[in-house]
Amino acid sequence: MTFAHPERLVWAVAAVLAFVLVYRTLERRARGQALAYSSLAFAVDAMRPRRLPGALLFSVLVAGVSALALAFASPRVALRVPVKDGVVMLCIDTSGSMRALDVAPSRADAAKAAALTFIDAVPPGTRVGVVTFATGASLVAPPTSDLDAVRAALARIPAPNGATAIGDALALAAQQLPERGTRAIVLLTDGVNNRGVDPVAAAREIAASGVIVHTVGVGTSGSGQLIPGTDEPADLDEDALRAIAQTGHGTYAPARDAGALRSAFRDLALATVWERRRIDGSSVFAAGGGTIVLLAFLSGFAAGKFP
């Protein structure tokens, strides 16, 4: 938390100390007056502990006064808020290598589950679209704020088959994005590009227009597993994915199991369409402090703490 007027903190602290001094002075005076009564029974009754402990009441009052004093210094609180007009395109690999079982139940099934996690984590109003790619790239869902429609589109993703055209997928995804605003592409693949345009060159061109390209690598390298139905190893080209993300001014996240994949997509949702912004908390502190003070005084009157 920061303050727009930190110099006023001196006055805030002085106000709290003054309240403590006045409160304690009045409290001692009240006790002295009680002892001055000639009736011993009345004095004993006056000094008898109340139902509401005085120390607790005092602490609550100090907290309320402190909040009111801090409001005077215009506190700024960092909160996570949705990015206005955020648009994200998900590029999901559906090539034959996504049949690999090194990520349970398979790379393809884990990818769908991770995409759903991403959609669940974005705030309402965010537009999300989906591109799938194998030998070529296909638009499954154009950017829309109807997230249920995007979920339905994910259910229609084709079964893994064919080659891997990462660059074509990035180019098609970029074509769906508006010319300005907060825009990002999240690429999920094993990173072994073997068709179409160079993905690093595509990422460089996309980044030049202000779009961020993030990559998520699904799978493992050197596991010894083969892609089902082939004699090809189920590898992961992490160097290529790092290069694409670096060129696209984004981040690379490895995901060697289904849990890590979902976590990576959840983190990317927070990074792409949420932002930390400093909000003026003066009204909140003032309202909260005033409410606390009022409730404390009402409780004190009800308990007989105040005359």
C-alpha cells in the first residue's frame, strides 16, 4: 500500500496519538469521580467491570480512528482488476504427436482440460477465440465474450492427426485480433514444427503489432515413449518454444503433466487479461473507519461504558 500524500501521515499519527491521550485522560477522570462518591455501594457499582471489556473497546476505537486518519493521506491499494477489452486467441496443437501418452491421459486430452481452465480463469467480458492446427490451421471459434460458446467449440476439436504447422496457426490467430487493445496469443504444442511458415518469423511479425505471444510446451523429452501408431519418439522441442515466446515478448511454460498444464494456463489467464492497478482507497478507509467508530461507541453506550 502506498499513499498519494505521504506527508499527511505525520498528521494522521498525531491524530491517533491525540485520540489515545484524550481517551485515557477522560477514562482516568471518570474513575476519579467514581471514587469521590460518599456511597461505598454506589462507588463499587461504578467501578465494577462492564460486560464489554474496556481494553477491547479501546482497541476497536483506536483501529477505527486510525483508518479515518489514514484516509486523510489518500492510501493507494494494489488490486488485481480485469483488463478492459482483453482479447486472447488459444492455439491448440492437434497434430499426430498430440496422441502421445507421456501426459496422462494423453497430450490432446490434457490440452483440452487446460484450455477449459484458462476460460474459467478469465473475467467476464474477455473475448477468447480458438485456433487448432495440424498440417494446416483452422479457426474453431472466433473471439467472443460468450465463453460458453468457446467451451462448446473446444468439444469439437478434431482428434490428433497430421503434421505440425505452428507458424500458420500463429498467423491465423493474429488475423482474428483487433488492431489495438490488450491482445495475446497462447500457443500450446509440443513445439516440433514441420509444416508451413517459420513460427519464429511469424511471432516476430505478430509482436511488431503489439500482440504478445505466450507458449506452453506439453510433453516430455527423452522419455523413450513413441507416438501411438508410429515409430517416432514423443519428444518436446523446448528450445523452439522458448525462441517463439522470446521473440513474441511473452513467456514459456513447460508442462510435463496434466496438473502443471492446467496451472500454466491458469497463470497465463491471470497474466494476459488481469492486471494489478493501484486504486484510491480513501473512501473505503473513511467509510470503514467511521463505521467501526460508530459501532464501538454504540456498543460502549449499550454496555454502560460511556455516560
